[in-house]
Amino acid sequence: MNAKVLSERIENRAARITVIGQGYVGLPLAIAFAHAGFKVTGLDSSLERVEALNQGRSPIADVPHAELQHLRGTGHYTATTDYAALADTDVAIICVPTPLRKTKDPDISYVMAASEEVAEHLHPGQLVVLESTTYPGTTEEILLPLFSDKGGEAGVDFFLAFSPERIDPNNAKFKVGDIPKVVGGVTNECARLAAQVYKTIVPKVMEVSSPRVAEMAKLYENVFRNVNIALANELALMCHRLGVNTREVIDAAATKPFGFMPFHPGPGVGGHCIGIDSQYLAWKMKLNGYDARFIHLAEEINQSMPARVVQMLSDALNTRQRSLKGAKVLALGVAYKSNVDDIRESPALEVIHLLQQRGAQVTYADPHVPKVAFNGTRLEAVLPDDKAVRDSDCVLILTDHSGFDYNHITDAASLVVDTRNATWGILNPKAEVIRL
């Protein structure tokens, strides 16, 4: 099969697509292609997850069970753990995790494992797209030689591109089909074919000159967020010292119709993307003899926030002649952001760990996370009912889930430390409320 045949198969929805990795990125992408009329295979290393998917049970909120069941019934979606599915795949899209090692070096072992399997099954005319966020150069320096050894010449015998994922879990406004895609191919033909595939599910595709540009664009998106969150966090610390309400300052600044974009403070930065992606770029630049000072400063500020939150809580208790040691703290939310069950890199866990180290008795409530295990600690969620709230010396809001009744909590509690401004707008709360 050549480029012309592959292009025709894409146009006619006859191309078979395999999405490797069926997590919060890969599964919605696979479902979008299935809705577009393609026959899609979701490939994942977790047998438990694959069995659930084939039974019509979705592991993520962004893909409802009914939607998955419908596509399973029409034959447009199936899941497997068997890489042999790649043998008759026209388009393989890699959506696997790219975490950091303990040394804060990039860990692309999942990308390598998936790519090696693709290379083993690479056949003429196949298009491979990497979506996993990684450092600039990965596609051309790592994947291209691997595939060239197996499949011949890129742009002729096989096609290779990078197109960064832009999924925002639980974002009702922007789903897969609402977000433009960026595509960088190792040749113009690679870029054209990758763009053709994505144009079947998204309204706009921007082709850039190389995979390196696309890789850098993705990192810049998240560095931008990371740096501005750090600025918002530092603003909160300054406002706290000046006795000024941070949210009021941000809302006032946001009335300017140009040149300003509001970011809000919190107990730190969490999730798989923002903080980790910044470190990928800083690591790459260090190899190139450049010190990414803004990235390092943003990391320093954001990583200091859990300790700042603990100190804020301790100070609030001290004004009440109460020591942090032995204090009963009810933490609301352990997920890294509102209305998700994802605890990866969640600053809430670091806050809880620091509180426990200083002798506080911590319980937590989170409607999306029934239990957690971290730093040798295992906790199970409690209900934030009247008794749990009233029995606490302090209610600490770490994640602003919409399922929490903040009006009721600020009425029942004696002290609330709010790191997410979830209580902003509540008039005359009975509790003493301290906001970040």
C-alpha cells in the first residue's frame, strides 16, 4: 500500500485505526474515530481495563458507558491487549504515559515499548502518529531510526508524525472534536496523511514544518500554564500578607478586555501534564547548554505551595490557641482538579502528608476518590456530613469539587481554610473562612 491508497482508505473510512493506550487521552480519541465511521481497536496493556471496555464499561467519565456500548454493538470499537492487531492496522496512534523518573529525567519507556511493538508489525503504507507528550526531538531521534530499520524510507514506505494530545479531562465545553490539532510529519507526505486522518474528527488541523515544532508547541502550552499558575500562587502569598482578597484582585484585573488572562492560585500543581511537561523541556534544554530559569522558578514556587498551605492552616489554628499537632483536619478533595478521580501528582496528597508529619489527625472526603494510598499511608474517604464537619478543628478545601455543599460546610464548620476560593461569594458564613 502506498500514500495514495492510504489516503483513499482514510477518505472512504475503510482505514483501520489502532489507538495504543486507552486512558484519558487514548479512549476518547478512539471513540471519536469510531463515531467518524472507522473501525477502531483500542490497545491497552491492562487486561482488566480491556475486559471492562469490551463489556461496555468505560473507566473514564468523558466516555459514558452507553456511548461505548453503542459503538461496541455497531462493531466500530473493540479493545485488546494483543499487539498482533497492528498487523492489519492502517493508522497506529500512540497515546501512552510519559512520566518523570525520580531523578526528574524523562521516562519514555512506555513510548519505547509501544513503538517497538509497532516496529515489529510495521508494514508498507502504515501511518504511525505519536501523541504522547515528550521532549523535542523524540519522534525524529528515537522513533524514526527504529521504524526505518524495520520499514524502509519514511514518507515512501511508511509515514510518521507527531500530533500532541490536548485533552482536558472532564471539560464539558471542549471535547476531542472541539479542539484543533497540530501535526508535524517527518516529511510533507507524512504530515498530509496525518492531517487527513485528524480532519475526520476535528474542525481544524494545523500542519507545522516538523515533529520537533509540534513537540515544542505542546510543551510551550503547558509551560505557559505552569508559569502563570506560579505567578498566581505568588500573587496569593503577597495578597495574604497585605490583607487583600486574591480572588477580588484577579477578578478586577480580568475586567481588562485585552492583554490579560486570569489564572487562579491553589495548593500546588498536579496532574500528568503541567508540571511534568515543563520538566521535559527543562531537561532537554539542559542537554543543549541552556538553563530554563522561568521553568525552574515556576517549579520552585508551585512545589512550595503545599508547605505554605500547611503553615497557613497552622497559623489559623494558633490564633485559636490550638496546636496543629493533634488537630482534627477534614480535607475536602484529593484529586488534582475538580470533578475528576485523577490523583496523579496531586498537591492535596502532599499537603495531607505534611499535616500528618506535624501530628495532625487527617481525614478526607472526595466523591470521586473512595480511597488513596501514598507515602506509606492508606486512607478511605468519609462523608462530609454534619458530624464530620463539626468534629473537625479545621475544614481544608484542597479540590473544589462541585459535589461539595460549600454553603452548608461554611455554616457547620468553625474554621475553613480554602485553597481554591470555592467559598468565594458566600455571604456571612458562620465559620471563619481563610482563603488563599
